[in-house]
Amino acid sequence: MKISLIDTNAKKTSENSVICMIRDLINSKNLERGDKLPSERIMSEKFDVKRNHIREAIRKLEFYGIIKSMSQSGTILNIGLTGFNGMVDEIISLNTPTFNELVETRISLELKTVSLAAQRRTESDLKRIKDTLNDFKAKITEGDDYLEEDLLFHLAIAKASKNNTMISLMLLITPPILATYDRKSVCEGDKLISEIKKHEDIYLAIESQDTELATDMMKHHFNKLSKHITSSDINDSKK
């Protein structure tokens, strides 16, 4: 299932149009939780759109948990009609998140995942985190682009949290952050030694299972990025 937070406006508009048609059909049939939706073929013919467009809209609704595909049983409404309509309204009104919004979400998420990682990490988790740390250090030391290695380091921490929801959220927000990251404005003035030390301090706090220290080290790591998005928000508000 391909779900993206940064779909093009044209794709989102087309997808939302089909979602609205599905919503109207569900309401016209007065379906309730557990009731079966018409097949993709029937909806494709009724709406006069291609089946793959129906499929993409269904996958998006399924991603949010408001409908559910059952093997050999088709697709059913997973919540009541009132909740369904309210959630669809929110889904189609969602705007593409900005870089600052993505980063705010990432920082909030990582402060929790690093605490859980320090509490729950295993030896295999430590090895995975250390391997990604070494990859990061190698890239930054050689002067190569290290953004992807940095994010893999943080994903390894998320995995050590043993919280699948948090891991899923990290996997969801990582690609759009990579796609919209402005290295020149965000990373300007970064010192090689200090950046390596920030990552090492996070690793050592997780290794020692010190949850408070791990959280503090992650806050320190994100200090410059937090100031950057605060500053850009202030500048945007003045425009």
C-alpha cells in the first residue's frame, strides 16, 4: 500500500474526488459498521472512473482505518456512518504538511522513542544503532552527504523502542523530510566533531539505559533544528 504525505495537488484532488463519490454512495445506501461496500468494478462503472483510481481511494480510506478489506469477503465499513462522514471530511481537507510541521512531528516523536529505546533496547538493538552511527560518522567525516545515514540512525532508535506505531510513523514521515530538507539553511555552520558527539551521546545514553539522559541528549541534538523552525515560523507570520 503506497501512502504519501507529499502527494501532488493534482493527485490529491483526483483521489479526494473519488473518496467523495464513495462517501456519497455509502450514505445513499445508509451503510453501517460491518456492512459491505460495492465491489471495485461496480463503483468503477457507477462513477465512470478507472478501477485503479477506486483502488487508490479505498487504500487511503483503509490506511486511516475507516474501511477494512476482508479476504474473500470484500470491503466493509469499519466504523459507524457518523464517524465515517466526520473522518472523511477531515481526510479530504488535509493539506500537504510543510517541512516545519513534519519536523515538529519528528522531534515530538523522537523524544518519546529515544526514552523507550533506552528502557527497552536489547543487545541486537544496540548493535544496529551502533552500525548506523558508524555509517553516519564515516559519511560526515569523508565530507559526503550524510542525511540518509542520519535518518537511518534515528530509525534504528525507533525500532529499539519496541513500539510498532511509532516505528510506522517514523517510516511515514521520513521520506517527505528527505524530499523537502534544505541542507543549506538547516545545516549551515554545523561542526563535524560536535555533530558526531551529539549522536554518540545519544547512543551512550541508550546503552546505559538512562531514559532521562537519552531524552536530554535528543533535545540537545534537535536544539538547532527547533530554533530554525521557530525562526522561520516567526518570519512567515510577519509576511
